[in-house]
Amino acid sequence: MDNESQVRSLIENWAAAVRNRDMEGILAHHADDIIMFDVPPPFQSAGIAAYRDTWQTFFKYTKPGVFNFHSLNVIAGEDLALAVATMWCEDNSDGKGFQHLDFRLTIGLRKIEGRWLIVHEHHSVPAE
């Protein structure tokens, strides 16, 4: 499998783990020093423990089984890769019932000792 296919598969498996609320699967390919920017606070999470903590907020306000791609584009070199995606989930953070939420995702990866690891993740929504 070429690098682009490896990265695409890793990201698709990560999204499946999110849909299944499988924390081990969510964390499986993240670097210990991951940096993430997210929609809800905190603005920035640094390190795998802080990244893990952000998922409790996400699970609290989103419908299980819904974390899907509209599009996923991957560019992969020998040791660096970038993925950009548009996605959607069902969100109830306003307490008014689940609403369709479109969001953007950017993931940066490095190949370390022959293994692709997510080193940067950025979730965002369009400004209103």
C-alpha cells in the first residue's frame, strides 16, 4: 500500500473509532506530543492526555454513530502527510435537540520509525 493509501486508511479507521466511541481506536495513531485546535474550548490541547480529554466533551454533545466525511483529500510524501476533509456530525450543544453540524478537519502526520502518526489535528466550523 502506498503512503497516500496508508494515511487515508488510518484516517478512515480513526473516524470509525469516533463513531463507535472507541477511545483506544481514536488514540491508536496519535503522537504523544499531538497538538489539536478544536471548536469547543480549550482552544488548544497539547499532548495525548489533553487530546484524550477533549473527546469527553464531544461525546457529551453529539449523537453516537455519526461522524462522517463529505470529502477527504490526502497528500502524502515519504515522511510527511496532510489530510483535509469536510465532515458532519449531529450536535446538541445548545440543548435544543440534535442538529446537523458541518465542520472542517485538517490533519498533519509524520512517519516515525516506519509508522504514520497524527501530530496535528484542527477542527473548525465556518464563522457566522
